Amino acid sequence: MLTRSALLFENGLPDIPALLVEAHRNPGGIWRIKFSYEASEPLSMSAVQASAMAAALHEIGEAELAGEIDDALKAAARYSSM
């Protein structure tokens, strides 16, 4: 079974608490999901990658982080439709 730590590592994220998970538009105008941390630089990933990671987090019972990602994905979809 995949662990939270392994899943985050596979997706290029550290296994430390994210202060904020939010929709973020890059300079090219593409909406991405940004993970902000207290002790390191923010990291971002595509909405497609974030969606797949959220689904995997739900499968392993990591509902809190998965829900934060889901909320950010909804915001990104809403902002991109404006």
C-alpha cells in the first residue's frame, strides 16, 4: 500500500505540513495548484497531477489534504472559466 510520504515524494513534494494549498496562475496564464510551506519555497503542480494525487490521497485515507487539494482544484476551475 502506498503511504502519504511515498505519494508526496512521487509528486515532488516534501512530507511536511503545507501552510496553504491554493490555485495559482503561472506567468503563462495556466492555473496550477500551489503548496506553500513555512520553511521552504512554495511548490506547484498541474491541475491534472494534483487531481490524480488527491484521488490517491482519498484512497489511502488522507482526507484532510485531499480535501484541501480538491478545494484548490475547484477554485482553479472557477477562475479559469472567468
